[in-house]
Amino acid sequence: SGSTGEPTFVSKTLAQLNTEVAVLAETFPNIGSTVAATITHQHIYGFLFKVLWPIKTARKIVAERWHYPEQIIAGLNAIPNLCLISSPAHLSRIDNNPKPETPFISVFSSGGPLGKEHAQSAAIWLGSSIQEVYGSTETGGIAYRSQSSGDTVWTPFPGIKISEASENSFTIESPYLSEPQLLSDKLKLYPNKSFDVIGRQDRIVKIHEKRVSLTHMENILQKMPGVEKAHILVDASNGRLNAVIQT
């Protein structure tokens, strides 16, 4: 894991992983009979969704990782009743290609924020609403939403409890954790237990599922000839980085 900017060890028991997969199966019972993915199983998200979940629920797995829209179209033509495990990096670009004739039964996205417009356009292209999952390596899955179906706030998974520890600081209690854990994100909680993610406690952001330290990038820029000061901003509309540089 890299929430602190440097890789750190995260311990997971088989019981915790099994519990999380059971919650996924309970929350999303009708995802299709075969699971395919554009993401790697070496990531915790891919390991849970592409490997453990289909094994536990007796679903088939497409072993090949699909990198390109052409592979997705070919797979849809050859394999019925498909579920796609994907990410914002793929879904935000997928609708620039010819639309498949056969729809997916279900589509999941995680690993970073997916813009509402991208969620809606990808849902039209793939023929299925996009179920987004919010969480981290440390916490496991926390909540889900489907912006393509009109859900803009996050709904916690069963067994998840989020409480405010202090101003702009939040704690999660989860059946996947041995003890409560402090979240890295700032949230806005609602009375029905749903919430919005409004920012980070630190300056670590996710760009295409990769954790990036904005402070580290600024330090690198400021070492370049002619740069006196630099500040990195994240464009909320597209998730891209912008640099303001004083020379």
C-alpha cells in the first residue's frame, strides 16, 4: 500500500477477505455468470473482485486481462452473461470506440474517482450501469454508488460504520478490520448514513489508480533550473494535475 507516499505493509487475514467477498455477493447477487477484467489481480481490488468473488460464488473467470476496447468487444461477442471489473482509467476513455451490440450484465469501477459524465457515457457504451466501489487497501471496501443511475452519494456496505472522530477527521469500523481505523479522506455525513467524499487529509491523490504525492512533485519541480516555487492542483472536472510555477 502507498497511502503515506511510500509502500507500507498491510496485513489481511483469509477470514477478513472471505467476509468482504461474502458482503459483495450479498450486495450484488446478479452480476452475471462470467467475470472479466481490465485490471490486474495483483491489486487488492482485482484479487477480491476478479479472483476470490467468482471462486466463492462458482462463477467463471476470464483469465486474460483485457487492455483494449477491441478485446472487450470480442469478449462480449464470444462470452454470454458477462461482468466487467474495470477502473476509471479505462472507463473514462472507452466510449470513443464503436459501441458493442451485446451489453454487459454488470460493470464495476474502483481504484480512484470516476467522473459523473464518464460514468454515464461508459454505461451507455457498455449497456450496464457502473457500480463504483470506494475503499482502500488498508480498509477494504467501504461504500458503493452508481452515478450512471443517479446516485451521487456513497452508501456504506453492510457492517460498515463511519463516525466523526474530530473536525474533518473520520473513523471507520469494519468487519474487515481488526480495529477501528482513521480515514485519509474528508467526508460529509448525512442522516441516512450515506456520505460524500470532499477531499483528503493529506496531499496524496490518485491519478489513474496510482497514488501520487503532490508535495513530492512540487519539490521535484522546484529543483529545476529557473523554478522558484511550484504548486500542484488537481482539476476536479477531469482528475488531471496542473502546475502553477513561479519563475
